[in-house]
Amino acid sequence: MTRHDAGLAPAVFPALAALIVHPDEGPILFDTGYDPAFFAATEPFPERLYRWTTPVSLAPGQAVADQLPAFGFTPEDIRAVVVSHFHGDHIAGLTRFPNARIVCARAGLAEVQRKGRVSRVRRGVLAALAPADIDARAVFFEDRPRVPLGPDMAPFETGADLLGDGALLAVQLPGHCPGHWGLLVRQNDDRTRFLIADAAWSSGAVRDNAPPPRLTTALLGETGPYRGTLHALHRLWARNPDLIVTPSHCGEVGIETCRAD
Ligand SMILES: [Zn+2]
């Protein structure tokens, strides 16, 4: 289901999140990955179908909120969670960060709030994972100033400047599902990392411009825009050997840290 040129075999599919420590703003997450809340949300029907189609294993201590102390933070310290999109595997931990602004696309949040449990589950959305006060805490990419990304980032043209200093730029990556965005992070080693969420399911898919089968992309989003986004990422990657492109479910990505010290 993940690569149109691959065979039929089970594939391990990590669900990654990123911890970004901004010098002024403090700790910020990009997505949350899985959390025990996922298992509660997929206990009843029809939500249980989600768990059956994508079986999840989460060892104790692996949820992001439980990993934070190893990095010197508590869940309450998190200032913001940047949400790439509202699929369950990206927002399962949202309720664990009570002090965080939730920075997302308006169209993404609308997916959680659309009517119809069955239709939500079919689209990969579990409404129970959204905090009850999400409307009051939401900040939308669409309302942030748009800045030009410069010729190095072509064919991507503009980003939403989340903090006003150019350190975190949200970039629309259409096709995977409504309201799907990635995040450009300016690291303190002066390299740029492009967290592309589910615009590709592996680094190899970006390198080879290899999309999932139409069946998969049509089920969740729109095949034409998805393939356009993947092709744009492929061209960007080919021209920028220094750019680090990180998909959320890539098995090649381990725990990486990048620090000034
Ligand atoms: Zn997704």
C-alpha cells in the first residue's frame, strides 16, 4: 500500500515526531506520534477498524510525552505542537500537552470536526484524540505571514512564518489528505531540515519519485496533487544535497539530535 513498485509484504512503519528547542520559544513538537490514547480511541466500533487495518505496537515509555524527560522537559513545558495533519498516528498524543498552542491548517482541523464517525475513520481521523479545548488553542498556518522561500527551495515558493523569525516555516504539501503541511526547520548547524510528514512514506520514495498505488492515495486524499507534491520534493532533493528531507514514517530515520554544543 505504500509503494506502487513494491511487492505485497508487511512493512514496519515507524511513526516519528520531532522535538524542536527554539532559543526563545522553548520546546515545540512537530506531531506527536502514537500514544496510549490511540488504543482508547480505537476500542469502540467503528474506530476499531483503524486499529485492525494498521496494527500498532507501542512499548511502554515510547510515547513522546513519556520520552520528554530524557531530553530535560515535561509534557507541560511544550509551548506548541505543530500538526502536519490530523491522522491518528500524528496526533494521538495531543491531549498530553495541556499548555501547548496547536498550530495547524484550518482545513486539517476541519477534518476532525466533520460529521460522521464512519466517514472520519475511513479518512484516518479519530475525533477522540483532539483535546476538548482545541478551538481555543488553535493557531492556523493560514493566518501567519507568508514569506518567500527563495530560489533554493523551488518549486516551493512560500512558507508560513510560525514564529516571525524564519526559524520555522510551514509549507503546504497537498494531496495526502486535506490540510496537510510540512515544516522547514532552520537548524543551528545552519542546515535546513524539511519535515514532510506523509508527503512521502520513505526517503527512498522521494529519491526515486515513487508514489504509493493510486488506490492508497485516492482513499486518503487526491492522487494528482499527491504525485505533484512528491515530484516537487524529488526535484528539490535532487538539487539540494544539503537539505535533510525527513518523512514521518521512514525506517531509515533513527533518533537524531542536532545541537549547537
Ligand atoms: Zn497521514
